[in-house]
Amino acid sequence: MSSNTESGAAPLGHVRIVLVGTTHPGNIGATARAMKVMGLSALHLVAPARFPCAEATARAAGADDILARANVHTHLEEALSGVRTVYGTTARERHIDWPAQSPREAAAAIAADGEDVAIVFGRERSGLTNEELDRCQRAIHIPTSATFRSLNLAQAVQICAYELRLAHAAGAPAAVREGRDPPAAAAELEGLRAHTLAVMEAVGYYDPAQPKLLERRLQRLFNRAGLLHSESQILRGFLAAIEQRMSRDD
Amino acid sequence: MSSNTESGAAPLGHVRIVLVGTTHPGNIGATARAMKVMGLSALHLVAPARFPCAEATARAAGADDILARANVHTHLEEALSGVRTVYGTTARERHIDWPAQSPREAAAAIAADGEDVAIVFGRERSGLTNEELDRCQRAIHIPTSATFRSLNLAQAVQICAYELRLAHAAGAPAAVREGRDPPAAAAELEGLRAHTLAVMEAVGYYDPAQPKLLERRLQRLFNRAGLLHSESQILRGFLAAIEQRMSRDD
């Protein structure tokens, strides 16, 4: 029995994250954490400036198992061995005349496909070279501000990993909702509305010229509020207490 | 002419990022960068452990203008001044029995709305306290692996900022909001809650052994209900009428 899988096989086990020429070991650690928190686990490093490194381990903050299992390569080609489709990330919206996909589009395709893929991230300052991008069949561009495009490497990985997790989850059966405190039923809401109006009348609150308007507004409010059964009961109890207090005074 | 806007008014200028009790200044800097790269600019810090700090500036990597303009507060309440809707981020999918929104759902609502909002992020280790979450009308939960939920603070901000940017881009000609009946402001909701409790006490409705529970349930109900300004006024009028009726009897 594998202990770190969530439901049988690792859900995103076919996705490999490849970092090329990373300068700051902190970014490698933060990338491992960004991956693990979204359920990714396969990290490949191509010619990192420093690795292993205490700074990477510190920033991994519990994802050091991913660092320990990371594959370190000299050339990009080695990191892509056995991979069916290679996605390269780029700060440009178009690579030559080849439009880039959004992380969301890419994640949808990757989750649906299930074939081994690599997502390749370039150097902190200069990204991937043209030669490296040429090795990719697809490009991913993460949209940014037009005036400040400096997205941190691990943040770029985080966004892609997040989209992969959502795309994977979208294909899974929706979580069963626990029914401990169910929403108020229609009849309950109607009872609450009638009771509220009765008390409003008893305390002399409403414009007798426009009873219809107040009634409709109350109905809209209760319908929209998404009251739970327990909340409807609290409000009914409150209304009953008001009536009781008034009858005591009479 | 403003120089840091992209097309006239800042597109996400109504969104305030609030960090509560941040321990590591590096996370404050990384948050500033995460914001700026997606076009956000308003950063509020509540009781940061260290700020300003060279480590924050280093990690901001060019987003130091956001740090320079950051507002530092002693209490959360100050950071929310003037805000219409407060979103709190939580590692739990449900806050008691109140379902959290995904970053995507929240971003869509925020982009379409255009009212001033705050998104509040808690401490690195412990998140937001229950009292702080109670101050929020909506909760945001970022989906993570079930077995490793340790999402870095700046990464959480990055994901939300990314979704806001996409939602803003998608909603370009955002639905024009009829300004006739705006949502109730946070201060209005707080006034309504206090008034309701006062009347509940006056009519002898609540379990004196569990005042806290009722208080929190009411706050949650009002937060979730999405009350309009006019509805808040109706309910306040109703409460005042009850009080008047009781004073007449005394």
C-alpha cells in the first residue's frame, strides 16, 4: 500500500515538472511545496546552480520528500525521456507565430489525456531559450499585468499545479455534501415569513398603504438568504419570544 | 496621467489584500510581487511581526512600491474600514456549517461587483482565528491535496490574484450594477447584529448559558444572507418597532 496517494494511483502521477537552469535554490524548495500541496510529485531539475541545498529544503517546508526524489539532469533532453507531450512555459503570448495556451486550457488537456507530460519552466531571469522552446510541442503563457510581468518561478509552478488539480477534480465525482444542518424547506420559509409578518403587524410595523411591497421584500430576503433549518428555528423562537413578551404586558 | 494604471482606472483597484499577523517578512515581499504581477496594488498589514524589513523588499523584487504604500494596522477592524464585503481565506472547506467559495467563484463575484472588497489571509501556521473569520461575510477555500495542505501564504495570494485577473479580463464589460439598492455595508450588518441581540435579550430570548453560540450563529446568518441596504433598514425598523411597543407597555 502506498501511503502518499489519495485514492489508489496518484491522480496527477503522469505530470512531470521540469525546472531548467534554476539559479536560486529557494525557488526549487518552494516549487516542491507548490507541487505537493496540489498533489504533484515528479520533479526534474536540469543543471540547477545549487542542489541539494539547505535553502531549498527550508523552503520546501515539509515537501522535502519531493526534493529527495528529484531527478537531476545535465541536459533538458534527459529530463524529457519517456514523455509524450512537452509543454514549455513562456512570458510571451506567442512563440514566433505559435499561440500559447493558458494554464487552464493546458490543464484541461493534460487531465483529460492521461499520457505522460512534462511542463518545463525556464531560468528566473531569462526563461527558456528558443532552442529549449523548440523542443516543446505546446507553450503555456500565464497572463500577467502588462506593466509588471515578473512572475516568480515557484509562483508560476503554483498556478499551473493549481489548474491541474482543479482540472483533475472536475473529472472526479463531486464531493458528497454532509447533511447535518440541512437548508430550511420551502414550507419552513413560508411559515417563517407568515410569522414575521404577524409579529410586524402586532408591533405596528409596516406601512398599511403598502403591505404588498413589504410582503414581497420579506419573501425575497428569506428566499435569497439560504437559511438553514436550524436558523429558521432560531428566528421562529425569537418571534415567539416577542409575542410572549407582548402578551405578558397586555 | 497616472502611470501605473493599465487602461484608465486601475482595473482591480477596489480589491484590498489584507495579511493578518504575518510572521515571515519574506512572505510580505512575495505577496507584494504576487499582487503586482496580476495588477493588484492595495496591501494592508495587520500586526506583522517585522515590517518594513530588508527581506520583504528583497522578495518583492520590483514590487517595492506596493510595500512602500502598504498600510500597517494594529487591529483587523482598521484594515477593513470602508470595505463593503470581506472575504476570509480558510484551509477548511466549511467554516462550521457555512460552505466556502472557491477562489474562482469569489473572483467572479468580485470582478462583477466592483464594490470595495477585502480578501483576508491569516497567519502562516494557524490562519485566521474564529473571531476573525466571523468578521468575514464570505469564506474562500483553496483546494489542496488531502494529505498535504501546507499552502504558502504568498502562494495563496498568488492563486487568488491570478483568478481575479482572469475574472476581470473575462468580465470586461462587467454587468452594470443598479446602484439603487446596494448591498448592506459591513458596518450596517454589524449594527443589525448588535440591535438584534439587544432585542433578543430584551424579550428574554436566548440561552444565557450559551450567549456566544447564538451571537456567532446570528453573525454567520447575516453575513451569508447577502442583505441589501434597504433590507437591513427594514429589519432595523422592525427591531425599533418592537422596542417601542415594549416601552409603551412598561
